[in-house]
Amino acid sequence: MSKTKKICAVIMAGGKGERFWPKSRSSCPKQFLSLTSDGETMIQKTVRRLSPLVKPEDVFIVTNAAYTELVLDQLPDIPRENILAEPCARNTAPCIAFAASVIKRRDEDAIMLVLPSDHLIGYEDIYISTLKKAIKAADSGNNLITIGITPTYPETGYGYINFGAESGDVYEVERFVEKPDLKTAKSYLSSGKYLWNSGMFVWRVSTILAEMERFMPDIYAGAERIGQAWNTPEFTDVLVKEFYAFRSESVDFGIMEKADSIFTIPGSFGWDDVGSWLAVERINETDIDGNYLSGDVISIGSKHTTVCGRDKLIAAVGLEDIIIVDTDDALMVCSKKNTQDVKKVIAELRERRREELI
Amino acid sequence: MSKTKKICAVIMAGGKGERFWPKSRSSCPKQFLSLTSDGETMIQKTVRRLSPLVKPEDVFIVTNAAYTELVLDQLPDIPRENILAEPCARNTAPCIAFAASVIKRRDEDAIMLVLPSDHLIGYEDIYISTLKKAIKAADSGNNLITIGITPTYPETGYGYINFGAESGDVYEVERFVEKPDLKTAKSYLSSGKYLWNSGMFVWRVSTILAEMERFMPDIYAGAERIGQAWNTPEFTDVLVKEFYAFRSESVDFGIMEKADSIFTIPGSFGWDDVGSWLAVERINETDIDGNYLSGDVISIGSKHTTVCGRDKLIAAVGLEDIIIVDTDDALMVCSKKNTQDVKKVIAELRERRREELI
């Protein structure tokens, strides 16, 4: 790995994060929220933890155009031109193609890290060390590296990576598999040959663009036209036109499941995708009764209960496995076994034309 | 019963109603709240349902001095001089003695109904008819009549009245018994000889004063001095001095358990003491899932849940047997099995010197 090669990080920050309603709203989704007691937002954490490896001027944030100001507010060190504003959501393949075509104009030899904006990492030194190994492997050839997470339990909500032969610090990827049922997930764990698919990727800009040209020439061509218009007066027009024309496609399905030279590196750095309100007690300290109580809260005999309050007093009396989230204009009280139903609340609000609460 | 005899109602409205926190506060206890969807407060209901029997000028409200304005606001037809403002709480015996000594100055032949201010009655016609029978029995001699409630289940939270021989519309009272355990309560029900003690009484003013003079001469004497000062410039001074000097005593213990000529009349008029937040689903209509949802509420799969909200949206997701009460400055989420612990919240608030929330 050449010491002088530029490393760029592409932070994917276009998600809606509906599962964190009512704290997340369409105007401020999960990646822009702080879900930990330190007050740092998810995207701020994501950028900060990369700082040993990537300079702010080499961090690119791909997000919906509506969130540009939010990104500038929360990440004042990132240059405005590094905020890649998608006119509409088209999943990860167009997002990454857009970023790659822009980065290519800056430095066609750059190494590109592609990272979600709304995950948590407990062990940041190990994370950086893992990324360094991935960078080295990505730079040693036309390789696509995906960071796998060594599973700690048979989660059925994630996709898995089946890996094969070792090759230096990385392993050849045999195949990607969709979310398994519990029995299958258990068999994956006991096989010792499966990792969680974290959605973090490392590759040369030139490599991913070549793979895109091969496996999704339409998206590649649109992204190239966007890249050609970069820094010209036509840029916005071209961006809007091309983006709306993109089909929705994930990089996993569009590239990773088809390309050769896919490798994975097992990561064990306390990764948490913070997938629902259930995560809050996992990623924060809890009291002796297993409660996470934030805000002005009195618990009388409550257990394993999460309260995300504010200034207003919240009394939690005799509760067990309940999640309470209070905001200025909406309060949610949810059983822990029903956190996925938060999306149904949003659907119901949409039905009732209560967009101001979504 | 003389048709011309004056009937006065004494509404006892000095309670603190802490079990309805956070809606009830020391500045506005339960009797001044509406807990039904019609918006009428408990004390408004109490006075309105008496209207076929008692004129507003014959209704007396005994309450803490702090609530005088609240009473005037909620009951504009009651003359200000009928609001008997206790300087401090001394339980029901001094309260009733105070009222009796004032009423005696208006009409010493009056019949006096003593009624709680914070109970609900489902069948108001039957209630009035029961009171009429009680009035008749009270006026037929120096009798103390207590309204019993025919039990509908073995409640362990009420005192019971053991009755004996029938005498016209009423029954002789054998004894009053304290809150029983479940086994005892069941035996009371199967005996067919026990009624719930509702705390409603009917007697001549002259009769109760005579019994007080006999069984609690100190309280009687203090109340007489208050009555003598009624409508004089010294009244407030005398009232304050005498009230603070009163010992706390209940009329049940001080008179009813000791006097002769105690009778009860069984009432079956849909009585509910509205003793805790649990009552709200009982006294209101519920939806098909057994929920009582008031305010701007979305339920996603919740059952047997009570939500008392306001303008702010409340989403109740996957809850079962949960009570949510939202107010401007405090929110309570409580398991139905822990409604009695609401008092512990108040104790904790007192401990933390958060009097503004009590």
C-alpha cells in the first residue's frame, strides 16, 4: 500500500430512520440524532471516529438534498462541496456511483471507504486497525472488500457473508445470504464461516467504477455524466435529471453478489446498527434495575424500561419492558416486543394526513 | 315525613385525591377533575344529581379554604356562604359537626344528607329514590341512616356494613367492619348480610348533634362555638382557632360504631368510588380492544390500556394493561397492577422538593 495514496470516506446519510420515531422525523432522521448520553449525533460519531484515518476534506457525505444544512450544522469541518446531495433516494448503488464519480475527478487513485452514518462502534481503535487492513487489501489489487462483523448471537435481522479461504488479512467471500430464520442463523454461527454483513466497503475508486461499468452500465453511465458536470454550472440540472432516471439498486445485489475478487475482513469492534429503540439500553449505561432513564424521570419499581424524556417530569410506575419517548409534539409508549410497529404509527399518521408529525 | 321539612346536602370536598396524580394536584384534587368524557367534574356531578331533591341554596360544600374559589368557579349556583372552608383537615367528624352546627342556625329541623364529592353514580333515579327512603327513615325518629351499597364482587378495599333485621325500608346495622381480606370478603358476599360502606349518611341535624354531644363532646363543643360565631365578625378567628384544636376523627369511628339506632339502606345505583386510575376504563366507554383512549391517541395493537391525553399526539404501541396520563408538566406511565404506587411518586417528588409538581 502506497503511503501517499489518498483515502476518502463516503458516509451514506440518506436514511429515513423511521424506527426512531417520534424522535426521528422526516426533517431529522436517525443519523442526525444523539441516542447516547454524550450528546454526540450518530453522524458526528461516524466522522469523528474516522479522524485518525481520513481528513475532513476527504470525507464525503451523501445525503438527501433536504439534509444539507443539517450536515453543515453538525459537521462544520466538512467542506460544503463534499456534501453530495441526492435529489431523490435510489438505494446504495447510485449513491456510491455518484460519490465515486466525484472522487475520481479529485484523485483517480484514491481509496474509497463506504460507511453507514448511523451505526455505533464500541472499540474505535480496533475499528481503525480493521479499516487499515481492509485498505491494504483493497490497494493490493482490484479487490472489493466488505467489512464483516463476527456474530455474537444468531441475529435474524441481518444478512450474512459466507467466507472461504484466508488470503493475508482477508478472506475470500463465497456468497452473501439474506436474513436467515433462527435455525439457519444458529447453523451459521456454529459453522464458524459466516459474518454479519455490515454494509461497510473498501475499494479503489477505479475498481468500483470498473465493476459498475461491467455489472450496471446504466448507473455507471449516469454517474459518469454527473461526474463530468461536477464543478460546472450545469451540475445541478444534470444531477437531478440523472438521479431521477436511476433505478433503485443496492450495491450488495448489483455488485457484491456478482463480482469476482470479493473479500471480507472480520471485524470485532463492538458494532451496533442501532436498529430500533431496543438498542438504546444496549448502547447506554442502565441502572441496577436494567432501566435507561434519560431526562427528568422518576421510576417506581420499573424494570428494563427505556425512558427518553426531556424537561418534563416522567413517572414510570411498575413498568417492565416498556419504551417511552417524549418529544414536544408526540409521545410514544411502546412495548419492547413491538418496536418494529413504530412504522405502523407513521403509516397511520400518513393515513390521517398528519404529516407535521412524521 | 313532613313534606315541608328542609333537606340540606353537605358535600364533603376536602380530599386530596393523590391517587389521580398527575391530573390531580394539591391545587386541584380529584373532586374538581373531570374523569369522564362529558367534561363534568366529579363535584359538579355530585351537586347536579341531587337537584331533584335539594335546591342549590341548601347545598353546603365543606372543603379546604384553598379550594373556595375552585368551588365557586365550578358551582356558580351555590351561594358563597354555603361554602364551609376548613382551615385544616381533621377527618369527617369535625367536618360534619361544623356543617351541622351551621345548618342548625338556619333550620334546626332540617334533614341533613352527608355525601362524598368524588364518587360516581350510574343510575341517578334509583339513587334519588334511595335517598328519599333514607330521608323518610331518618325523619321517623332519632335515627342515623347510612347508605350501604349492595356488593357486586368481593372488594377488599372497602369497609363493610353488617346488617340485621328489616325495619320498613331500612335494616338495623349490627356492626361496621374494616377492609377484609379476600377470603373474608367472599364470606361476606355469600352471607347476604353485608353491604359496602359508602360514606353517605342521612339524619336530622338535631339527631347527629345530639349523638356528637354524647360521643364526642369536645368536637361537639368546638363546633357549637363555630356555629355561634356564624355570621359575626369573629367567625373566621373562631373557626381557625377551633379547627386547629380539633382532633382528627372519622364519623364512622366516632359515632357510627358507637351510637344506637343505626340503620342502613341497601343502594344499587351503579356506585363507583373512582378510587384509582383503574376506575377510568370502568366509568367510561372502551373500544373493542378494551382501551379507553382520550385525547389525540393512536393505538397500534394495544389492549386494556387507558390513555388520558390532551392535544399532543400519543402513540400507544403493543401495550397491555398500561395507564398513560399526560399533563402539561408531568407524564405518568403506570402498570395497572401498580396504580396504588402513584402515591410513591408523590412521596418521591416531596423528597426531591419538587412541590410544584404535587
